[in-house]
Amino acid sequence: MARKTPEVPAASLADIAFMLLIFFLVTTTMDVDSGLERRLPQWQEQQPEDDQQIKERNVFVVLVNRNNDLLVEGEITRIDDLREKAKEFMLNPNNEDNLPEKEPIEVPFFGQVNVTKGVISLRNDLDTKYGTYIAVQNELVGAINELREDLAKSKFGKSYADLERDQQKAIKMIIPSRISEAEPKKAK
Amino acid sequence: MSKFRKKGGKELPPISTASLPDIVFMLLFFFMVSTTMREVTLLVNIKLPTATELSKLEKKSLVSYIYVGEPKKEFQKVFGVAPRIQLNDQWANVGDIQDYIIAEREARDEAEQKFMITSLKIDENTKMGIVTDIKQELRKSAALHINYSSRRKVER
């Protein structure tokens, strides 16, 4: 005659589950990794002498000194004002002479568009605080992202992030992200 | 008279704990799904800078990390308070970065190597001198895709 097996006690199940839970609480972290994504320029054996072929009006010079002060195009600026200045530089809405030149480029979806030749040059001192440097980078990236967002809204009526890949590519052609992170000049 | 009075029925029955394991398991699964494993023990103090234009690191397996910051209290006797570089679980110098990147690259599949990202976790009070040196080393080892790790800025 088959004997009935006695029921397994389930009272300790909670304790075991608690132990597992505490183990996972201790060994894992909640933080999502996020940050400013950038691409560094290729390494060149010989550092080129300052690019003379880029005209002065096409360069947006941002200098950060050792006291974390900002010099933008020769003027002392606060970080809060940097975004507006960068946007004005990249757009050059009134085709002014001291803002960058434009050259006509054939872009899908848009046709012939005048695209700016502007380059943002960010230069820092060896003693600049990393936090300030990131804040400045953030404003510059933010300016370009805002311009792209505005263009996407006006042309496609959608947010830039929701666009198709080739639509995003077209917008990237019109508003290029050209931020050059030049290395600080070393005293020789 | 005593017809309606229950005898000894005043005590509450004990609460059943049969569903307790289920609740705890639910919590357990929540934490298992929403968190990630701690990979290295940090030897340096890092307070990340804040930013608004963040992008997420998509594929964890393709990311290699470089930590820079002030050594933790227990190491300050040996190393002082100047910011130092940590790669994996070890202290490193700027010159070690190229080897580290090559080792990280070797560990990945060949098809995935070009999608690799280097995440720089750097304390916000670090001077740019050491950061620039790291960037130059990364350029030399052709690890051009980088991510300046930062926290989301809270609007006030």
C-alpha cells in the first residue's frame, strides 16, 4: 500500500526568499549609466599647426580658464548665456558678416539648403575643473540638439527622436555637430 | 441568556503567512530585473557632474570604464589626495590606458569591436590636465567613441 508522503513545510520559504532578496540588494546597483556622448578626433602623429584654412568668422571660440571663467568670441560670458550664443552662431539667421558663411548643399527631403560652415572650438586650461568643462560641453551639445529639434518640428511635425533614420540623417546634414575639443596649448 | 454568548471566541485567528513567500519573491524579481550587478569595487570617490543632454549607454557588454577621482579615505595614507586613475580593480597610470583598451578590445567579438564605447567616470572636481591626458591616450589607441558619464540635472 502506497504511503502518503507528508507535506513539506513551507514556513522557511519566506526566510530563504528574504535571504536571496538581501543578497541582490547588496550586490547590485540601481544607477542607469548615462552621459554625454562624444567622438574624439583621429590621432595624428604630427599635430597640425593651427588650421589656417578655417576662416576666423567660421570659428566659435570658447575658452575656459583655470578659474572656470568663460571667454566666448572674446567676451566674458556666463554659462547660462552660452546656449543662445551658440545657437545664433550656428544659424546665422540674418546672414551677418561676422557670423559663419553658408554653402548650398543638396539634402534629401529638403532640396537645396544653405548649410553653415561654422565650427565650435572648445579649449580649456590644464587647471579647469572637469565639472565646468562638462557644463560647457552640455550647453554646446544642447544648442545643437535644440536646433535639430526645432527643424524636425517645423519640417516633419515630429520630435527629432521619433523621426526615421534617413530623416534624422538629413537634419544632421543641415545642422552638423562640429565641436572640436582642442588640446590645451602646452608651454614650451 | 447564554444562548448568544460565544465561549472563548474573543481571540483573533492568527494571520496566515502562507502568502509571505510570494510577496518576497515578487520583491526579489523586481530587484533582479531593475538593477545591475556591481562590477568593480571603487577605490576612488566619484561625484559625477550634472548635465541635461544625456544619452543612455545601450549595450553594457560593449562598455569599458575608466574611473578618475580622489582616492578613498583608506588609501589616502598611501596615495595622497591627488586624483588617480582606476582601471578594473586596480590603480593605474596614464600610460596603462592603451594596454587596457587593447585588452578590452581583445575580449570582445571582432564584429562588435567597432561599436565599443569608453565611459569616463570622472569626479567633477578633477582638474582637466589628467582628463586631457586620458583623452590623448584614448585617441592614440583609437578608442574614439566616448561617454562622459554624468547625472541628470535636477531643475529647481
